Amino acid sequence: MSNTEEKRILKAQSISTFLIGSVMLLEIFAGLVTNSLAILGDGIHAFYDFLITGMLLATYRISIKPADESHTYGHSKIKTLGSFSSGIALLYFVAYLMFRSLNRLIDPSQVYPDIVGLLALVYTLVVDFTRITMLSRASKSEASVKASLLHSLADFLNTLIAVIGFFLAGFFNIVQADAVAGLVLSAMMFYLGIKLLYETGLELTDAISPSMVRRIMKILEEEYGSERVSYLNVRKIDGKTYVDIGTLVPLDNSFSNIYRSMKKVESRISEDLGDNTVIRIQTIPKGSSGLYELIRDSALSVEGVSNVHEIIVSKSEDGLLVSLHIEVSENMSLSDAHRIADEVERRVLEKVRNVSNVMVHLEAVTPPLKPVEKIGSNSKLYQSVKDIVEEEIARFKKIWELKRILLFEDSRGSRKIELTVSMDGKTSMAEAHEMVSRLEDSIKKKLGEIEVVIHAEPQN
């Protein structure tokens, strides 16, 4: 989202908060002067909406902050917490208004058709219409603006009910009409409050509709089969649905087949859940009888090994020579890490046939660079890094094109490169992984201490 759009949303939210605040003060004052529960009830609802709108304004300022180490999904959930709190406050006011309305129904009292009441209702209708028009133009995708727009529409409807109750009680002396209007408003606000508490409570506790999970799982099983779905995690944050999927993929499966399958699954889930869905699919090499997969599985079966990469197998007259890199915790002692390496070597020798020697390289798992700042493409640093990357990629004939390059730097000067390259879709996953690993190593040799992450995709 651009800075211009963010400023437009903040302006719309600020004006909306000011307008509903003025309605709140005027209607509560007019309700007390005219003794009208309909107007007073609408003023109480305006107070609730003022809290909601003010909360959305304040939390929107926080929510546009980028994700950091302590908020990896961003800061949007503070909106949910504020909405949940305002829902509790709304139920308190609903109980108060309902109690007053029941008392008025049992013991009716006169409603005074004072000019203050008329002016308050007319002003409220004008304000509601202005807020609806302004918010509908601010943004059609921002969740906080949509929430304010829905509240404005609800306010407009509630004010119409208050107008009917006030006129019937004040001008036609149907005194019970004002109490009935208050009860109707109470019922509507009670429904809104319970619905708000239910929806925000689900989001705060990361609860998801079981039917939604079943629908997603059905899509995955139809594409991969139930035995190849490793995990499925779903959560909702600020109106967005995050779907994290782990699927087991044979290492010798073609890269283009895996890519097409992922895109198909993403498309079907998006069609089912809507566009406001973030889908992440992790392909986990597993279940293949291939040599490299068997070595990888043997190493990963050792407790303490978090990742395995750069598996190289050579052939000699004595048998197969295996070299692999394993990642262990950076806080682990050298002696403990060495014991894990010995166990990896033993299991590879035990489970993989014709292996005569295993060389295990130990690496520490380092935390990601956070927070980081993106280096612009116009900087000298970016251009020098880009030249080196393009020069190294040119050495790999099977890598066809550099499609994207992103360069980041953290506050300590540590750098990270994320690359997207394309290659022949018929390339096997094993060959693609080997080329990507070799390219990462060659770039690191040229640039020194830098983290390199490369994503490969099939051409076209």
C-alpha cells in the first residue's frame, strides 16, 4: 500500500471519528432533554461506534508498521483485541438501555418533541450519510475502513428507527413507541455485540471453522493423497486467512510437475476461501526410494538435526563416498554436535547400501536477519551485487534467467540476498537443488559473509 493511500485512509478515519463523536454528544444531550429513550439509545450506540472508530484509527496507525521479530505476522491483531474489548463495553450499555426501556414500557412517561431532538436526529442522518460516502471512497480493500463503513451503515439504520420512535411518542402521543424503539435498538446492538465478541474471540484464540479445514484438506487429498499431507495450519488475522501447508514430494519428481501442482492447489483454495487468503506451501522431500532422499531421511532421523543440505555422492572402487551438511543449534556444545555427527554417519552407513565413507559437515542454525531494510535498485551497493550475481548465473548453462533480485541489510550491516531464477521445467528436483546450492556457494565466495536464498521456478 502506498504512502498516499495510507494518508487518505488515516484522514478518512480521523474525520469519521470526529463526526461520530459530535453525534454522540448531541444525541445524548438531546435524549436527556426530550426524555426520549430512542434518541438516548441511538446516542449510546453512537458512543459505542465512537469507541470502535477511534480504536480503528489508533490501531490502524500501529497496524501499518512492518512485521518485526516479536510480531512476525505484523501488528494487525491489536485491532482484534480492541474490537473484543469494545464488544464487552457494548453489552454493558445494551443491558442499561434494555433495563430503561422495560421500565418505560411498564411505567410510560411523556416524550417532549423539542426542537433539540429534531435537530439531533437530522444532524445524525446527515453525518451518517457523509461517513458512508467518505469511507466508501477511502479504500475498498482495507479491513479497518470496511469495519468503519459497516458501523456507519448500522448507525444510519438505527437512527431511522430512533426517528420513528421519537415521532410516534412525541407527536402522536404513543408513549410506548419510544420504549419499543429503545428495545428494538437494544436487540440490534445485542446481536452486533455478541457477533463481534464471537468473531473476535475466534480470531484471538486462533480458532478456525472445522468445515473450512475439512474443505482445504479435501483439496489437498485430491491433489496429493492423504499420506502425502504432512501438516495443515490455518489461522485468521485482521480478516486475512493464512493457510500453511506441508506436502511430501518425491525427490525425483520433476520440478515443473511440483510447481504446477502447487499453483493448482493455491488456485482452488483461493477460489474456496476468497481473495483475502495467504497460502504458503512447503514441499518436503520425502518418501522416495532415491539415493539422495534415503541419505537425507537417515540424517534427519537423528535428534538434534534441524536441516540437511549439500548432499554429494561420489563413486570409488571401495563404494560410495557421501558428503553432507547438517544444521544444529548454535547454542549446542562442540562435543554434543560431534556426537550427533557420529550418529548421522552411523545411520547413513546402516541404512544406505554400498556406502564406504561418510563425511558430515556441521553448521550452526543462525537466526534470520530481522529487522531488515530493503536496498533500493538505484544504490551503488545494489548495482555491484547485481553485476556479481549475473556474472555467476551466466556460468550455469541450465539456469536460463535471473527473474528477481532483492537485497536487504540489517542494523548491524549484515546482508541478505533473495533471488528468483528460472530453469527448464523438466529438470528434476535433485538436479535443481544441486544447481541452486552450487550457485549459492559461488555467490557467497564472491560477496563474502552474506546470506543467499534462491528460489527456482520453471520457465514460463
